[in-house]
Amino acid sequence: MKVEAAKLKRVPQTKVVALGIGSGANEDELNSTASAPIARNVIRVQNFSSLPDVEMQLTHVSCSGQ
């Protein structure tokens, strides 16, 4: 997956958002996968049932065009 993300990050007007679920999500891998700025494009949740909690954030980040 990191190879595909790396290719996508080179495409103009493309943003890669990384979503980490659970305590086993690898912080370094999430950070290297996401487009800059990392603080905005890496989203973490504790478990799958927490996904609705970040739905608006994920929608805003992925659809904002920034």
C-alpha cells in the first residue's frame, strides 16, 4: 500500500489521507503514507465503532481540496 500512496502523492491535485484504526496502527507508516501536512491528513481512531466520530473530519479533509 505504501508504494501506491507514494505514487499517488506525486500526482498533481491528489491528496492521500491515512486513517489509523486501533492501537496497532503504525504511526511511522501512517505519517509516511499521508500527504503533507501530516497533522491534517493523518486521522486516528481507537476502533471501528469510533469511525462515526471522525466522519465529518474525514469528509472535510478529503474533500477540501487543500
